[in-house]
Amino acid sequence: MSDIFTEVDEGIRQEKLGTLWKKWRPFVYGGVAALIIGVAVNEFVLAPQAEARREARALALENGIRALEDARYAEAEEAFTRIMNEDAKLAPLAAHFLAQTKYEGGGDAAGAAELLASVGGVEGGPYERLALLKSAYFKADELSLADLETTLGSLVTDDSTVGALARELVAAKAYEAGDFARARTEYNRLRLDAYAPQGLVRRAEIALAAIPVQTGTEEATEAAPAEAAPAEPQETGQ
């Protein structure tokens, strides 16, 4: 008798499954079809188009660099600007060449600095950090030492070659500002900086040889009170 009830229950379940399948079958087929179409569109339409755009941007960058080398500044600026406007991965690199174009082609140092500052950032990739450093170089003459350090931010503590170059800029600004003690401290650190290239280390050594050493002896002498003259012996009259 129990076998009969089991068979009945199994039949009911199969009937319910069949009803559900008939109800949802169009949606399942539609979902599978949409997935297949999506994969096909991405594989045969979108992916080739994206690859073609990447190749076009790379070619535009190459043509822009050649135009810059040949002093065809208007053509170079147009190529680099077009890449930047597309906001692609090559945009930060194109910004560096566009800033160079502005500076070499028209002497627009302010425009080059502003452009680099717009794409620069400590938290970005190598091109973004390098753009921040370059913009600081353009503005260094106009900034105080404190403002320069604010502009560079945490780049001066970055463990990289770009960070070492930022520290060299701070040392040079300290020397220019007359803060010889700070300049010597920064250049001494650069001599031992693991991320400083050999050229930077040599420049630091040359700077240390030229910066006067302040011992503070003269200041201490001037600040010290004059010694009192010894008192003359008084006659006692004896």
C-alpha cells in the first residue's frame, strides 16, 4: 500500500514540475539566448572595436611624438589633446607630451604646469606622480619652501625614484631660501637614499661641497655677554 502512495506523490511532483517548466520555459530560453547573443556581440563586435580604438590611440600618440620631435607643435598638440579627451589609459602619458608641447612650442610654462597639475596626484600611477613633480618644478620659483612641500605632499616621502627627485627639489629650494642647515640635511639624506639614482647622488655631493657649513660659533660669540673687567684693588690706606 505504501508503494502506491509513493507512486502517487511522485506523479504529483512530476506534474508540478512539468507545469512550472511550461510556465517558465520561454524565460529560460530567452535568458540563454540573451547570454549567447551578449557573448557573441562582445566577442565579434565590441572587442574588435575596443582593440581598434586602442590601436588608433597608440598610433595618434606615436604621430604626436614625431610631430613634437619635428617641431610641428600644432599637429602635436592636436594629437595629444585628442588622446586626453578620450580619457583612456594613455591620457596621463599624453598629458606629459602635451605639456612639453606647450612649453617648447609657445613658452607657456604656466599652461604646462596647470595641465600637469590637473592629471598629477600622489595616489595615482607613475605618470600621475611624475606629473605632480613636474608641475612643482614649473612652480618652484614662485613658491615658498613651505608651499612647495605642501604642493608635493606625501610625494617627498614616497619610496621611489620620483620621491627622491621630489626630495632633491625640496633641498634645492631650501638652499635658495638661505636655509643652509636644512639644505645640507636633505642633501646628506639623498647621498644615502636607496631610491636616488647615481646622477642625483653626485649632484647631492656637489651641493654639499658648495653649501657653507654653519657651526653657530659666531652667533654664540655675539650672544655671549662681555666678561666684566677685573676690579682694581682698592687701597686700604694701611
